[in-house]
Amino acid sequence: MGGERFDAVVVGSGPNGLAAAITLAEAGRSVLVLEAAAKPGGGLRTDELLEAGCRHDVCSTIMALAPLTPFLARFDLDLIVPPAAFAHPFDDGSAVLVERSVEKTAAALGQDGPAYQRLLGPMVERAHELLQMVMTPPRLPRHPLLLARLGIGLLSATRLASVYFRRREARAVLAGSAAHSVLALSEPGTGALGLVMLVTAHAGGWPIARGGSDSIAQVLVDRLAELGGHVICGRRVRSVDELPDSRALLLDLVPKGILGVAGGRMPNGYRQSLEDYRHGPGVFKLDWTLSGPIPWRADECKLAATVHLGGTMEEIAQSEQDVAQGRHPQRPFVMLTQPTLFDPSRATAGRHIAWAYCHVPNGSDRDMTTAIEDQIERFAPGFRDVIRERSKWSPRRIESEEPNCVGGDVMGGRMDLRQLIARPALRMNPYTTPDPQILICSAATPPGGGVHGMCGMNAARAALKSRLR
């Protein structure tokens, strides 16, 4: 861009980096986005990994938060909502469906149905207000009684499930939802994360993006271009000192990346906080092309793009506890997506695609292919017979493709209570740094991981109040 001067330079074009850039551009500021990869989008990336015409989402497929949160909800995204948000099968051939309707879901939970409806119903009815409060910077809540309902989730997921539910179905549904936290389900606060995931399941339906998740990145890039913003790909930033002149720098980077490009600009105490930042477990991921749909024993599993594979709450809790203690579970909890059941444009005629992952210790090099496929076979006998090709993603490969996923941590850092408050360091405004020019807009700031853009929007608003008034 020659010697041009910008109001802001954003490093990284994941959903948070693009959200930051769009928010600034909508406020009339000039913005440049620099991306190391060949294409923008970060985790919003779709490639033909295995066979021509078969499009796999490299990272994010399920857009649980996109229809509900203040930034992405205002875009005209082409989202496909499956009949059910997710399915949870059991060994006896039955399965629970979490549908859009709280009432229908509760009706399938037997004697736990009334408790489920009392617990989730009021939060789902006011899902947009609830998410507005939990996904923006800490402040006095506008609806304290509504937020207080979520406060029961400060219990661990296993404790919350035991308090409210008596049967395996409802307990497993909550446990599987809470496992998206990538924490041991005995940790305080995992109950709240499980409840938030269930609220998004009922209120938004856990949709997928037609054609692949990169279509969302394209919508954001197009919007930025409409506003006069620029995205340059293939530009790896090694130091903030090499960046074009600007009034503000917003880094869509986790602490490891921030230290790499701007560590010399930070005082010792803050730099130590970034060095002490903790990453959670990694994931081991498999992508498949298939000759047909997955042969689920329970037909309910054919109605959801997401299937949770782990059996009972006790099994899921044991799997996540093993990972938290540095072990590889023999029967891992597996999260699987099957998008071509609802979006045939992602594969050639007669073909299907699917992906699944399980949690593993951070940086693990253990091949979990057999363990994951065994879990799928457990609930879909004959699954291996429909596999055509597979691609394996170890934590190290994931980090090499997306450096923010340190050790395979797809959440941008542990999502425990301590690190939700001090993310990435304990500051009144978590998006700012001791260097007044530099702000952080990655998932290492509140509200954390997921495709929602709120870290970026919040950071951009902080920049507009401080550097770019």
C-alpha cells in the first residue's frame, strides 16, 4: 500500500479480525487487514481436501452463535438450519434429539422433561438478551434476573446435571453440550457453558453455511470492501514495527503470536502475563469422503448436522477428565458433523462428507483415528464400509495451518472461570495493552472461542473510545 497511512491496521483475518475491521470501517475509519495465509477467514476455511468437488470445512462448520450474536446476526448469511440442532445416540439404538422447540425436546426426556423446560425455557425465550450480556465486556447487567438464571451454571456440568436430572438422556445432553468447553466436566463453570450451548441449539438451531464456512468469510470481506477497507493475504507479519503507519494496531493473535510480533513493546509484567497464558487441550480431527450417508442405528441421527458420540454422562465426563489429566481416552467423546445430509452442494453426486474430532492433551502426537472410528461404529455399524478417503489433523498440523490454535487448542486458550475473567491478562479493559497503540481482538479476549466476531467488535469499540476518537 505504498506509504499510505491508515487509522487502523488489523493483523489476522479470522472472524474476529474481520469483525474488528468492519466495525472500524463502519465508524468511518480507514482500515487495512494483513493475513499470513493465502485466503482470508482463519477458521472460516473450506477446501477440497480429499476429492475434487468435495468441500470440507477445515475448522468451523456448525455456526451455533452466528444467528444470535450482535455482530454476525445482522448479516444476510446463507445458513441452512437442520431439523434438529444435534442428536445424542445410546448403545440400545435410541437417541435424543435436541430440536428448536424446548417443549418437543423436553417431551422426549420423560420424567426429566419438566425440569428441562423450567431450566432452559426462560433463557431460550430471551436468548438474544442473554447472549448480548455474556458476549460483551463486563458491566452491570441490564437484565440481572435473567443473568442470574445462568448463574446456576457456575456449578460443574456434572453437578448441575445431577441436581436437575435423574435419567441418562437429559444428563447426557447437558454433558455433551458442556464438553464443547474442552474442560473437565467437574470444573466449576462448565455448567454455564453447557447451558449457553443448549440455548443456542434451541434459539438458533446450530446451522451450517451453504457451500462451506468460507462463504461467511466472503460475506465479511465483501462488506469490508464496500466500506473501503482492504485485505492483503500472503503477508506474514513478523514485527509490528514493519507495519504501515497507523493510529491503532489490532492483533487477531493469541499471546504466543502477540509476544512474537510485539513482545518488545510490552513491559515486563504484562509480558509475563502473556507468557503465563494457558492453552487448553487440543483436538485430533478426521475428515472423510463417503460413498453414502453414515448408517446410524438410530434414525434420529439423520435429522441433525451434529451428532455427539459418547454414551452416558459418566462416560463423557471420564473422557474429558482423562484429557484434562494428560491422558488419551480409550473411548473419547466425539463431536461429528455430517453437512451433506442438508447441503448436497458440498459434494459431488452420490458422495457425502463428514468430519469428527475428539479432545487430546495439548500438542499430542497420538493418532486417534481408530478410537474415533470405533466410537462412530459403536452407534453406526458399517461406517467404515462407506469411507472412501480420510484426512488426519493432529494438533501439530492444526497449529501449522492456524497458528492461533496453539497445540491444537481451537478455543484460543482455556475457557475456565479464571481465564474468562483474566483473558489474556487481568485488566479493566481486556482488549487494550500497556502500549496504547496496540489492542487485541482475538479469541484470547472475552468472550473467547467460537465463530461470533464479538472479540473483534468489542476490541474495535475499545479502539474507537481510546485511540480513534
